[in-house]
Amino acid sequence: MLDVFYGGEQVDHVEYEAFGKLDFERIQAERAKVVVEPEDDIEKYEKDYQEGISTSISPPQGTNSEEQLTSAPAKTTKNKKEQEIAPAAEIEQRPLEKYFTFQFNIRDLGCQPKDLEAIVMPPAQKKEVAEIIDNHDGTILVKYTPKIHGSHELSILQNGAQLQGTPIKFYVDAYGDGWATVYGPGLQNAVVGEPATFTVCAKGSQAKELSVSIEGPAKSQIKIHDNKDGTCWLLGCHQFQENTKCMLNLKRSHLSVGSTSEVALPITQVELKGISASIKSPAGIEEPCFVRLLDGGRLGVSFTPRESGEHLITVKRDGKLVPKAPFKIKVDKSQVGDASKVEVSGVGKAKGITLQANELLVDTSKAGYGGLSVSVQGPSKAELTCKEVKSGLIKVLYTPTEPGVYAIAIKFADHHVKDSPLTVQCTGKSAGRVIQTIQKGVEQHGICLPDQESLLFLKLLNTSPMDITARLMDPKGHTDDIEMRDLGQQYYQLKFTPKLEGVHTLSVMYKDAHVNGSPFQFTVGSFSEGGAHKIRAAGQGVVRGETGTLNAFNIYHREAGAGALAVSVEGPSKASLEFKDHKDGNCHVDYKVATPGEYVVAIKFNDQHIPDSPFKVFVAPATGEVRKLELAQFHDQGIPAGKAFTFTVLTHRAKGHLEAKVVAPNNEVDTIDIVPIEDGESYAMRFVPKETGNHFIHVTLDGAPMRDSPFRLRVGGKDLCDPTAIFVSGDGLVKGITGQKCEFVINTANAGAGILTVQMDGPSKATLDAYELEKGYKVRYTPLAPGSYFASIKYNGIHAPGSPFKIPVEGKELGGNGYNETSHVKIDAVAKTSKGTVAVVPEYQGDANKVTAKGAGLNKFFPGRPAAFQIDTGLAGTNLLMVGVVTTKGPCEEVVVRHQGSGHYVCSYRIPERVKGFVFIKYGDKEIPGSPFAIEP
């Protein structure tokens, strides 16, 4: 990693001019004439070593700084006879009696030498004062005698402030005699794929061999040229730079998965409500554990062991220790994750091809338990997916869109695996993606006071004023509808007068569903801490668009404070972008593109992504074959889960390959079956939704989305959940400490039933879990690295009020990979009220057609003796199983059904007389195939 400092401040962007070796030496010699005699650099070093005098040279200047730094190690005169007598192998490393000199030009700085102070920071971290000598020609000479070996740093201070060009780093080495000096532009900065040069001068020293190594995230090619004069010239070519500075434009993709060890505890529980568990390692790190009920009612806890030794597992119910707790367990060394035992294979390890999935196989079966993280960085952001092929074997697929060199870092248990990071050359066609960015400075919005009328303007394309509403919830939870006026061209004005001071929640609904970005936070009175996490993007422009027309989305930044707002659109064609400021803490962005396809819209505030950014936007063509596609017989709500949903797409003989997929509420993607009704005219599309909630259906022709795709489909009844009713509190939202368990509570009372998701983003992958309380859920997490973490809390995909929450974490660094990592937990939350859990009748969707029954008892029985048969519901899903036996004399008196596990049942009945009868088997409200079965003695 290369860090550049200027005036004591770290520089994020550096522009510099590169020279060849000959030009560099010529320029260097010309600059040296200003301060010292015009000599060649190498000759001057040789003269210093041979004559033993103290002087200085001017190294190449990398900036426009007005100081001219010249440095050379000074050599004291030695008795040549003594040097000849002493063998090289017997020379002792004597104390450093030599001194360094640095020369500065201060003519144009307007300061006097007496006002300056020279400070040297040696490796011992104890400041030392260097001598400043006035040359009486507008320059000064700084003289310093080092006492120890190692890296030093020189600072020139004027009234306590750093002069431009300082601090200067230099290295003091130890040799029996003579000096080895390294200088050149390659030690200052480098550009990926271009040579970087520097020179090593060791003439007069006792050094016999030269060893050069370059450490970094990828291998570098090194060439050494011996100049036969005590110097050598080195050329290094860097293939990858991890920290994107200078003029690089690298993009990173990242994913992480984990493996856990499960322990069965010697206690039984009836239900998991109120049950929580945590494990404490020998090092004192306490982390939450995942809890589940095993067969027989025993309690099982899962965790990722980080060290061997004795661990303590604490189990609580409703905050109180259960009997026999805590439990001691022994973790063997073989269970702790060992990155050196991970094996990586696959075609994608050596080379890659753009625009297609390249495969890596990561085998962790012999490496113990630990988290696996994969990061790909290069000219484009490569899409990453992973799937566990079998226990311990994970298939990783990465899809780059631009050719070039990519670095693939693979870590297991927070350590690099063998050969990581991999350097992979990706070849093939470029996706031709173009990126366009605009920026805008925003100021802190004025304060709104109670009883003061407030206005908010929103640009919401593809909406109807008849279907759009808005409401405001005050800090006490009271909600009122607010006035919403249509100003034309789908531009709306929201007018409201808040009565209380504090944080209000503003919800904007379209067809009874929150628009993208809703609800919005609206503070009455003084603002709290701002930042990118306080911004919302609203409107269809971050979901879909159309070529040749203006697409728009809103950026609500009222709560974020002052800063810089940046919007970039990347895709198959260049986008024209324009900000439209509403002067109300909100603005909208108009953009237009010419080519259909998938675009990525990134919105940043002070160089930080806002929540849910970057957004994938599907842009449909305004003309062409895909415009012929038309949606028909599409009922967008009230569809029951577990039953097939079918709709029709009219193609009107459009040419191309038709595809469709559905994205479920849990973000799983399934392919939709397509059946031709009338070839070339219309097609039936069918899939079975597995859960309730909003599904999004994508229909494309040759990869281009049809108009208004994706389409929203509401599965289940009317969405009765209200994310704005959720309240989050607890010390774990205020601050955290590394290695310690942090907690907060999510109160879901009166929010209805829904899918609750909690996501933690921060410098380390925090161990995260949640368990049920009477009025909500308690969330626990353990961070391993200090820094800022963000907790995003969503209910049915909608942010809860205040989400995401910024949590500062302090303490020692116990883990982490140096970049942002994500943990998440998903809960199928039941409906609750302020008095506790609401009893909700479960809905089962098992398919009776997939149930099978077999056995002699379905055909024949012996009077007075038990007859038996088996029923298998393993492939049918969950539902109610009903078995009945009836004879010509009435219902059978004895029927027994026993569950054997995994959906397998054994049924028996006894009929005392010789009569005919029937066996009825229903799964849900439907009979299984073959039912009723005729039986006879």
C-alpha cells in the first residue's frame, strides 16, 4: 500500500509526470546546479565515498513544493591502512558516528532560520533535535547524527506547523564500513502495469549480495541491471494496487460465508421463545450463539470456534440462567479454522474470461470451522456468487465485465489461504460499460419548529394522483394523514404542520405500498448527527427506466447535513445527468440513456454510499422488438402462497429469446416456466410462490426488459404489516466494544406479522443473532474490529424508523479483513401487540398430489387384528394429515397415526368384523391420489 503525504496531510489523489531513466538523470543534474556543483548523481556519491566529505545532492522533485530537498549520507575519513588490514568478515558494526545532511531552499517562504526547528523521530519513538545551519544564501542545512538503525522521519517546523514537503522518511542501516543508499522515483509512487525505477548505491560498503523484495497484494516483476560502478538500476512492474490512490480506478466485489460447530447441551426445552445463548472463549471474547431444538427436545447451539481450549456456554431464558448453566466445552485445535489447510482449485484460479462465470473450488473440509471471505478487485466489479457443493466444498463463481488483471483475495478464519491473493489475467470482450458522474454541494437545511408549516416536493414518475397518499407519525406514535397536491407532470407537494419537537416519520404510499425510500425521517427542532446513512433515494428511477426519455429519482438529504452529493450512472451507454434542487432538503435527478439494459446507479454523500446504494436499474427500449410485448391477465395481488400463479405475455410475433424470472421477498431468484399458447403470439408464464409478500417479476427479450418490468406481485392477503410501528432501543445502538456482546431490542408490537431482517455492516464480520421476546426480538452482536458499524433493520423490505443506525465501536482490533463486511439475520416475525404475541392461525400450503401411501392395509385386513400402511409427505410440504376408516357398519373404532420423522407416518386400524370398508386420506382439504382406498377381509 502506498501512502502519499503533503504538508503533513495524507493525499488521496496524486497526478505526476513520468520520465525515463536518462531524462530523470538529466533533470536531476540540472536541478542540482541550483544548490550544489553540477555533478552526476552517481559520480557525486562515488566522490563522497572516496573522499569522505559531507555534501548533498538534489533528488527528483515529485511535487510543486518550493523546498528543494537534498540528502546524502556523510562519510567520515578512515585510515586506509586500517581498512586494508581488517578482514571483511571480522569487521564489527561500530556505533553510528556518521551524520546525515539535508538542504532546504527557504527563499520564498518568508521565514528566518531562527524561526525553524528540526525534529527527528527515530524508531524508538523518542523525538530528537537536529542541528540547523544557515548557509546565508536563502538555504539551510539540517545536520543529524543517528544513534540507532531503522526508519527515521525528519520534520521541519515553523511555530509548531509542518513546512511543505515534510516530514521526510529516511532509513539508517548498519554496515561494518561504508554506506548503502537507495533513491529514485520508484520508492515514492508507482502506476499499475507501468515500470517503476530506483537505484541502489553500495560502493564502498561491505555488502556482497543484493536482495530485493516487493510486498503487496500481488506479485511484481523485478529486473536488476548492474551498472558495474557500485550501483545497480532496478525496474519493478506492479500488477495490482490494493489501496486505490494516484490515478487508479479499481473496483471490488466481496462475499463471505461461514461454517459453524454445533454442540448438543444436556438440557431439554419445550420452545425457543425467550431462549438465548452465548459462548466465552479462553481469551475472554463473548459471542452470541445460534440456538435450535434437536430431536428429543435437546438444545443445540452453533458457534464458530476461534481458538482451542475450554469455552463457557451460557444459556438464559428471559434473561435468567437456566438450570445447570453455564456449560463447559473443550474445543480441540483441529476444530479451529486453519487457512493453510484450505485448498483452492478450478479453472478460474489461473485465468478468467469476461462476461461469463469463472469457477473456483474452495475446499475447507480439512481446515476446521471458520468464516470464508472472497474478494475480487480489478478493472470492473465482478459479480460474485457461491454455493456449497458438499460439506466443506464451496463453489465460487466470479463474472468480470472488463478484461485486465484481477486480484482475488481468499481468506479463511481471517487469514489468507495459500497463494492468496491470486493474480488472474481475464481476457475476452469488454462489456463496453460507460460511467457518468455529477456532483453537487448541499448545505445544512434550516430548522423546522413546532406549529410551523412545512413543505416537501417529490418527483414520482409512473404514479397516479388517485392512488398516492401520505401520512406523518409524530414522536409519540400518533399518525395523521397529510395534504398531498399534484402540481402536474407527476410532481407532488406535501404540506403538513408538525405539533411536537423531535423525530417524525413521513410515509408516502402508492397503491397501499411504500414508494422506494419511504418512510422518510423528518426532524422538528435541532438535528442529530448527519451522514450518508440519513439519506434516502425515492422513485422508480432507481428501479427501472426507459431509453430516450427522462427518468427521475429523488434524493432526500435534509437530515444528512452539509456535504458533497455525487451520483454516477454506469451501463451500456453514457447517461446525461442533471440535478434539480427543490430547496426543501430534497432534490431529484433527471437522467436519460440511449441503450437498453442493466444500469447501476450509485449515490454517495461525502464519498460514502447511501442506504441500499448502488441500485440496479433495468432500462427498457423505447423502440424495437421488445416494445411489442404486452402483459395480459396479470392479477397483482391476493395470490395465495403455495399455489401456482399464471399470467400471459402477448409477444405479437416479436423476434428474440424470451425469458422470465421472479425475485422473492427473501431475495431468492427463481426461473419462471414459459409455455407457448399460440406460437409467436402469446405465452403462459407459471411459477409457485413459496411465501407471502411482494414478489418482483422480470420479463426480458434478448436481455432487454419489457416496458414496466419488473412487475410487483403481492402474494397473500392485503399487507397489514406497518414498519413505521417498529421501535428500536438499547445500549447496543449507542456504542459497542470489540470482543464483547452488545444488545438492542426491536419492539414489533402493533407492526403486524412480517419478515424482520437485521444487517450489520462494519470493519469486521460481527457475530449476530436474535431471539424472541414477549413484545419483539432481542438482537445481539459481537464486533471484532473498532470503527463505525451500521445496523439496518427492515420489516418486509422497508426500513424501520431511524434505520440504518450508526454505532461507534471502540476497543482492540481482534479480527477483520481491513474492508467492510456484512452479517445478517432473518426472522419470520409473528404478530404482536402491547400485551404480547397474537395467536395467528397458521396457513399450510402442502400439495396433496405429492403424497404417497402404500402397504397391505390399504387393500386387505384380518378381523380383530391390526392392519397397517405407510404415508410419505416428505415431498409435499407442510399441511394437515387426516386419516379415516369407515365400514358398512359405521366409522372404525380404532385408528392410530404415528409420525416417524421427515414426513413419514405409520397408520394402523382394527376392524372386529368381516365387513367391507374404505380408507380416506386427506392432506389439507384435498384427498391424496387413490383415496378413498377400498378394503375387505
